[in-house]
Amino acid sequence: MRILHTSDWHIGRTFHGNSTMDALAEVLGALVAQVRAHDVEVVIVAGDVFDSATPAGPAYTLLGDTLVALHDAGAAVIVTSGNHDSAARLGFQARLLRDGIHVQTDPVAIGVPITIADAHGPVHFFGIPYLEPALVRQYWPDAVLRTQAQTMAHAMELVRAGMAAHTGRSVAIAHCFAAGVDATAGLEREVRQGGLDVVPLSVFDGPDYVALGHIHGRQQLSDRVRYAGAPLHYSFGEQDKPRGSWLIDLDAEGLATVEWLDLPVPRRLVTLTGALDDILSAENVAAHATDWVCAVYTDALPQAEPMRRLKERFAFCALVQHEPEQTVARLEQSYSARLRTAVTDTDRIEAFLEHVREGHGATEREHELIREVLDERVAAEALV
């Protein structure tokens, strides 16, 4: 049996305020083409189908169009819910879907497989929706489910019980943060903020293949436990990570081969670092005019209207950050102490500028402006 493993579509997510719907539609269209080109029999979507528990209408349209296209390409589709999805909203139409499209969002059904046969016999797919311990412990009151690691371990016990009751090969689908993940792979927001605990890799023992979702970068935790990652780059931290899906072949004995299939990147992401004038150079503009740009300018002082200037040269500049290359060490003397010892207004202004600009005082041009303003004030007071 030939299976395509994908996940984390995040339909409806924006990229620094910009819609990703058209780009995602293009990529999902390429995924449908992969299904046709490789004679895929089953497509797995391992959670986070939507980016929000309350997706807008166009998100449902894109999902529906893609599921129908995958089915028309000759594949059965198995979808599970992730932490961004509303299981109720994603699963409400499960019983109304055509044959060959399955949506698993019910924790009670974890041990009941979706069975699809090939020439070698049945393959049992066990879908595990995202499990929040506080919400699902009602289904298993005798189990200790305080952490997600405990909850996922209990779910996999149900999967192994289901495997024991059904002869044949098996595939598990889950959405979690498993041990062994490379922290640079594109972690979900909740993982980066410490919102989820780690599930030991041994929890997934048993099935011939485990299709995981939740991490946005491709990951191979073992020959049989993998993350496919997201089909789009959803942050600049993911910009160098490949986008694609895993193509899995099961033979009569179980897992035979796994191959990575690249997906297109509709618009590249690039981070440009340096002095703002250097970032705005003609060479950079020529090389990155059509890319999403994150500009990290290293000038000692904040520059005037950096985003406006960048947008004039890079139509797709999405983010600007000021990270001075060298920060002058703060003076040991406190700001209030410097004010007490300041003799002139010029001294007071200089103390203030050094305080709010990480030790950088006035530039030569700023000194001229300060003198002009102070001289005008003295002249005005003399006329009173």
C-alpha cells in the first residue's frame, strides 16, 4: 500500500498580516498532483487542518475542495484533529462525507481502526485526535491523565489493543510533541512557549508506521516514526526547512520504504541582516524583489521609517527588526544620579539620550539641533 503523510495545513493562518490562502491552495494542488503521479492509495492529514477553532468560510471551501480532489485522484483520505482545530467543527460532517474520506475527531473511537485493504490484505489506520488531558480524562476515569505524555501513552495502549483484535498491518496517526525533535525544525507556538510536555518515543511502539503532526519541520525520529511538517513556511524561523510530504510503502510484512517528496514554495522567505543602507542595496533588491523579506538592521541607532523605506524597495517585506551590532555598555552611574550632577541643559539632554539609547549620546548633527533649539529658547526668554 502506498501512503502519503502530510500534516499541519493551518488553513486560514496569516503571515505577518498577509493571507496565505492562495499560496496554500497552490501547494495543496501540488500535493494532489503527487497523489496522482505516485499512485497513492491513502492520504493522511495528521492534525491542525485549520489554524483556528473558528475558521472563516473560505477555509472550509479550500478544505472541501482539497479533500474532493484527493479522493478524485484515487486516494482514500484520513484526517485527524490537532490542537488548533475544533474537533466538533472539523468532525461534525464526518458521517456525511463520501466513502473514502474519513475524519477522526472522537477520542472514544481511538481503538477502532479505519481499515483499507490492498493486495496483501488489510491495513488498519488508528487515528488519535489531539488529546487535552483535562478535557478527555472524562472518557477514561480510571486512568491517570495529568500530562499529555500520560494521555498519549493511554491512547497508544488503546491502539495496541485494537491491533491485537485485528490481524494485519497497522498505522497510527497522532498530533503531539515527541521526544527527539530537533528544536530548530519549526516548532509550533505552544511548544516554544512551553505549553506541551514531551511524549517518549517508546510510547509509539507497535504500529508499522506512525504519522505525526504538530512540528512544522520534517523530522525522522526513527525509521517508522516521522513528522511531515507544514506544507508552507509559516514563520521566518522555518525559511530554510524543506516543505513536502512522506511517501510510505507498506509491503506484505509491514514498512518497506519511505521517500521524501518536495512541495513547491510559492514565495521564498529570506532574512537580510546588516546596516539598513546595505540591506537596501541594488544588489539585494535584484536578488530578493519577489521574496518575503525579514530585515534585521544593525545600525547603532533606530532609523527613521525603516518599514516604509524597505517597502519601497521590497514589495513583500513582512518584518523589520532593529538589532544593533554593538551595544554600548550602560554607564554604571544611574540616570537620576547623572541628572543631579548635570550642569547645563545640554548635559541633561545628553544624559537622557544615553539612558534611552543604550549608552549612545547625541550625534554631531543632533548636537547642532540641540544647540539651535536651546539658543532659540534663550533668545525668546530675553524678549520677555
